[in-house]
Amino acid sequence: MKSSPAPTKSGGGGAANFLAGMPSRGNFSSGSVSSSLGGFRVYVCEHSTDPPEGQVIQTDSTNILIRHLQLNKQKSDTKDSGLRIPGENTRGKRSAARSLDVNNVAKRANLGTSSGSSVYEETISGFSQHTLQSFTVERLRALLRQGGLSTKGKKARETMLNLV
């Protein structure tokens, strides 16, 4: 959009000389800032916004977080209802009978004495606790390999600690 420079008077004010050649129309000509940002129009509703007669709006005054937690609890209760044994207590720890039914291979029974060494460990390794403690790490790894056990990772570390 081209605009012609504004005519200037010779001998006029200093501001007129400074503003010579500036646009004299459009957004740059107004001295005040427009109150509507970006030219947005204000929406004026021309129809009635009242709810229809007979319509009743009911709102739940319970906090949305509490409602969410209650719904999750109901869902988990219905999901777990088929897995529970009749007469079993739903709160607290599991009963011993139920926990023994599950075969947990990761844990083994403590067959030893309270001193820390077990009969199981001595019969498997063939060495006493004192002898195993005197072995180097390389020797212990060789023993694990002979037994077909892993020598790397968390389980190998636990096995070594159990042997020693």
C-alpha cells in the first residue's frame, strides 16, 4: 500500500519536518491505541439463553478427584471379586494358606541354622563358609559356571553372596 508523502510547509514546526514521508492513513495514523485487540468483534447474543422450561440441571458437589478415586476403587473391587476366596478378609495382609499355594521360585525355604549358613548351601557347593570366603572372585565365578549358574547380573551377585 503506497501513500504519497504529506505536503510539508517550509518554515513549519520541527515535528512536521520529522514526519514528512510517513504514512498518513491506516493503523499508523491514529494517535490512540485501539481498545479491541487485533480487531476482534464482541459477540452479542441475540437469542434467549435461558434453559428450556422443565429442564433441571443436577450437579455433583463431590470433588472430582474424590469421585475419580471412588470410581477406580469400584472398578478394582469388581475386577478382583472373581479372584477372591469366599470368606476371605478383603483388607490387610493375605492369609498364609493363600500365599503358600502360589509357587514362588525366586525364594527358597531357609533350611539352615540362625548363624547364616544353611545346610542347602554347604551340600550344593561342597565347601564350608570359611573356605568360600577365602576364594577369589574369579574362583567363585568358576564354581558358578561349573554349577550351570549365571556369572553376570543381579542373580549371580545374590548367589555369590548367599554362597559366601
